[in-house]
Amino acid sequence: MFDPIMEQILAIARDAWAFMAGLLIVVALLGGLYFVLQGTAGMAFGGSRMTSMAIIGVVGLVIIVLFAFLFLPQIGELLKNFQPEAPF
Amino acid sequence: MTEASSLLLTFLREAWMALAGAFLAFALLAGIAQMLRVSSASVLGANLWVWESVSALLSIVVIGLFAFLGIPQIVNALQSSLPGGGGCGPISELGTLASGLIGGLAALRMLKAAFTSMLSASIGGASTFANALIECGEAIFGMILAGAALPLAAWFLGTC
């Protein structure tokens, strides 16, 4: 009875997932570009702290994106395995 | 009475499966939304926003584990304590029907509360995990009351 509704919800959820994954990539790319600009500017006028902060920022951003794309599907699989049958 | 009970319980089971599937889908969407917030906040240098998102992500995982591991155990424990078919005749059948329905409705109510709580956490609202726990407590209390009321009703109406 609920299968058609479930299909609709899952279709919307899949679209939303693809949209947000794309948005995450765009934000990460823009952030990466910003950090590259910051790093090159720092290198140009000898701002070593600025450059090192930009490098740390890029590394952190890569870690966040990898975390999102590797950790979240694993969490989903975990919860899917725990998905219980009706307890009544 | 048995057929009606079976029909209603099948309906409730399908509703449970649909709600659990939707819960999982929305939990993953909430997770990626929080990760998006973390990445944009880290680029902007908004430390507080990052920690808010990390804690929201953790709360989503905790609510998911509570919904999928805790609620079925609570319902199983309470349903085993509900008196099913005491006595005989129509009262017994009615008791069986009532205990099944009470268990099903309470389980759905608890899952719905967890679902609402997860949705609220996903949009960064004030955590309503406490509200979900209160609603679960209400459902448990209702089941306990029903567990006490069923034998009383059977005794009052007369059993063989």
C-alpha cells in the first residue's frame, strides 16, 4: 500500500542527494580556489603564515570532502543493516 | 476478529517499513546537508558553525541508532508484557486484537517521533530529541496503562 508513496519519496531523496553532492563539490572547488589564491598572494609578498594557513585550509577541505563522500555512504549502509522489521 | 486484526497489523507493518525507509533516506540527506555546511563554514572560517554542524551530524547518527536499535527492543519488551488473550470468548479475542494494535500504534508513534526529531536536527533547528524521548515515554506509559486496563476490563465484563 505504501510502496508507491515510498517510491516517490525515494526518487525525490535521490535527486536531492545528487543536488547536494554536486553543490558540495562546487563549494569545495570554490573554497579550494580561494585558498590557492590566498596561498599565491602570501607567497608573492612573503606572507609565510598566510601561505601555510592556505595550505592547511586546502588539506582540511580535501579531508572534509573525502569524509563526506566516504563516511556518509558507510553510515547509510550501517543504518540500512540495522533497519528493523516491524516489531509487532 | 482475527482477520480484522491481521489486516490492521499488516497495514501498520507496511507503514512501519515505509517510515523506516523514509527515515533512512532523510537521515542521509541530513548528513550530506550538514557536511555541506561544514565545508562552507570551514572555507569562511566560521568555527562555531563548523562545530554546530559536527554536533548536528553526531545527533543524527545517535537518533538513527536509537530509532533502529532502541525502539524495536522497547516495543518488544512492552508487547511481551501486555496481556494478550486472557479468559475466553469475545473478550479474549478483543484483548488479542487490542494488544496487537496498541503495540503497533505505539511503535509507529515512537518511530514518527524519532523521524520528526531527525528532521528538526537536519535543518539545524533546536534539538527535539528530548521531545522524541517524551513522546516515546508517553507511548510506553500508554502501553503500560493498556496492559493494566485489559485484564480489568476482562474481569469487569466477565470472563469464563
